[in-house]
Amino acid sequence: MIDCCSAPGLLPFEQALENMLNVIKPITDIEQVTLDNALGRILAQEVKSPVNVPPNDNSAMDGYAFQHQSLALKQPLKLIGRSMAGAPFTGECKLGECVRIMTGAKVPNDCDTVEMQENCQTDGDSITFLSARKFADNVRKMGEDIAIEQTVFHSGRELTAIDIGVLSSLGINEINVYRKLKVALISTGDELKKPGQSLNKGDIYESNSQFLTAILTKLGAEIINFGIIEDVELSISNAFKKADELADVVISSGGVSVGDADYTKSVLEDLGEIEFWKIAMKPGKPFAFGTLPNSYFFGLPGNPVSALVTTHQLALPALLKMQNCAYNKPLFIPAKTTTVLKKSPGRMDFQRGIIKNAENGELLVTSTGSQGSGILTSMAAANCYIVLPAEQGKVAEGEWVNVQIFNKYLQ
Ligand code: AMP
Ligand code: MG
């Protein structure tokens, strides 16, 4: 455990992320789902193909199947039957003969090549090819997409719509996935009202649990929403206790600073163990991470931009690890800033920007303007973070900066 209260300064962002990922243990419970319910689930098995795809050599064209050696006879071929998708030709096709064949239909056993019908002249059952075809042309080989026993997917893969199509093409209908993560949400603050309610003097609309719900839905988690909890230590403590009993992860927002009504930290210290709670990042300095008896907790700052950025940058990698997904470090793309970027050395900045191509193809990034931690529209207007390292000071117009494009969880 890192005691930030006695340690001078703040925990560097990268170290906080690393510490957290070292502490987090992935869930191990597995369940079976049908393909209809598999979208977005995390695969808990290796998938090997039980079949060849395609299962037979089949035709890529409507035309005529024949033995390539027949071309050496230099005479029209005799039409002796047909092979349709779902109704293959089962007879023998000898030298000098051919079989009418449709796209996707099985190529008869004796045949090796298909000529497309546009290239043929027909006269009753006599078929003349207008030009010479190469051996094996227009034949899709058995297993050319996926060979039997070939590993198709590894464990830990988040199943996409395409993956579900691939699994279906292998004849697989049921698949092992990790069970859904259970995440409890707690919003603290006497001033918070749900959208749809009327506001009294000093009230504001609650937004953190709403975007958290959206992000967690994209993650495929099961959400247990405890709603808005008043700024009373006992109420917050009771909510955390109950949440810890029900969920794998408890995410709270608000009350992690050092104000008179900020009880989250003291409650967490009382019920569990805080690994860290102050990070050298902006927005989002107060962010608590630790363990409760049965779960992990993330104590997000109350300010919506801080809550959103810390969720995305810190909580999300941890949740993905809990779900057994591989953690991919974010991709940084260099771009030229079109504006001055205010910054003082000390904390890592996640400023909000808009990245686009200039006419000459160069990548340009423009700040979305005011970067206050309560201005949620600065996130809505952006399509990327401008990531400025802790030691960096003010950035002049035209300098190169690192940009991290928003991923699907923010969209
Ligand atoms: P706190 O960390 O509780 O001091 O909150 C910091 C700021 O964020 C205050 O202005 C709160 O009103 C605001 N805030 C806290 N929780 C939320 C929330 N769930 N949604 C929107 N704003 C919030
Ligand atoms: Mg508060």
C-alpha cells in the first residue's frame, strides 16, 4: 500500500495504472451462452474448427466443371449432368465430359477446374470453351478459409458481430464465456438530482452515474445502481457495505476530496484498504483505488470531466483485466497543435482536442477550449485527448504533441 498522505507529491499516472493492474485479479467463473447471446461477451475457451470451411471444393462461378486434361483433346465437351448448391452431382465425369455447375455447388470428384458460362458456347449437350482456362481456376478449395482443427479464436477475445458469423460458419452454437462483471454504482452528494426531477436552489443534475452506466453497458457489465446517496457518513458506509456484498467492483463518485462533506475516503479506509487516492493527472487528481472485503473499489472525483477521464484512463483498463481481456496500451499519434496549450509542469494532462487532417495530409489537433473539470461539453466536442507528460510546460502553437483518439467506450 502506498501512503500518499505522508508521501510528498502525487503518484505518477503510469505508476498508478501499473499498481492497479498488478492488484486486480480476473474473474474465473464461466458460463455457456448460445450465439444469439454472445455479442460482446468474453470468450473463455480456445475455439478450434470442428469442420473444414468450405467443407468441399466448390465452384466460384456459374459455369461448367471438367477435368483440366480434357482441354488437350481440343474438342467440345459433352454435358452429362448438373451440380447445384445443396444438390451435388454424384456420378462420374470422365475425360471429354463436363457438368453444369452453379456458384457454391460441390465440384464433382473427378473434376478440378470450372469454366464460367460467359466463356462458353453451347449447342445442345456440346460445350465449347472460347478460351483456355488454367488448372484449378474458379474452384474454391476445401478448407481454404478455415482448416479442420485450426485455432480460430483465443480465450479473452471480446466477441464481435463478425466473430459470431465465423462461429456460426463452423456450426458452433454454444460457447463458453466469462460471466458478466457485476458493478455497483454509488453517487454521493446532497446537491444531486436525477434528470427529470425538479431542481431546488443549489441543486445540480447528476451525470456521472448516467455516463458510467453507458460505458459499463458497452463493457457488457451487469450494473447495480444504488442511486444518489446523501452526504452522511453512515449512509455512505451502508451503501458501500451492501454494494460490496453484491458486486465485484464498486464505483462511487464524489466525496473523495478533503471538503467538510467528503466522507468517501474515510468510509473506504474504515471498510477496506486504499491503495492510492491522489494521482498526478489532470483532470482527476483525487481518484481512490483499493479493496473492500469482497470487491475492488474506484472512488471517482465528483466533477464530471474528472470522473469521465479517470473512468476511461484508469478504471476501464482495470475492468477489462477483470473481464480477462488483454490490456492494449493506448496508441499515441503525433499531431501539430493549432493552438497554444496552457500547462504547468507537475501533472500529466489529458486535454480535450479535435484531430483532423490538414489539406497537405498533416495531422492537426485543436484544443476544444476551456478545460475546466466541470465542463462536460469539452469532452462532447472532442474526438481525442491531447496527452501532455507531467514534466511538460506550456505548449506553443505549431509544436508536436501526442494525441490519443477516443475509443468505442466514449462513443
Ligand atoms: P465532490 O467531489 O463531491 O466535492 O464533487 C465535486 C464537484 O462535482 C461538485 O461540484 C459536485 O456538485 C459535482 N458532482 C459530484 N457528483 C456529481 C455527479 N454524480 N454528477 C454531476 N456532478 C457531480
Ligand atoms: Mg460531494
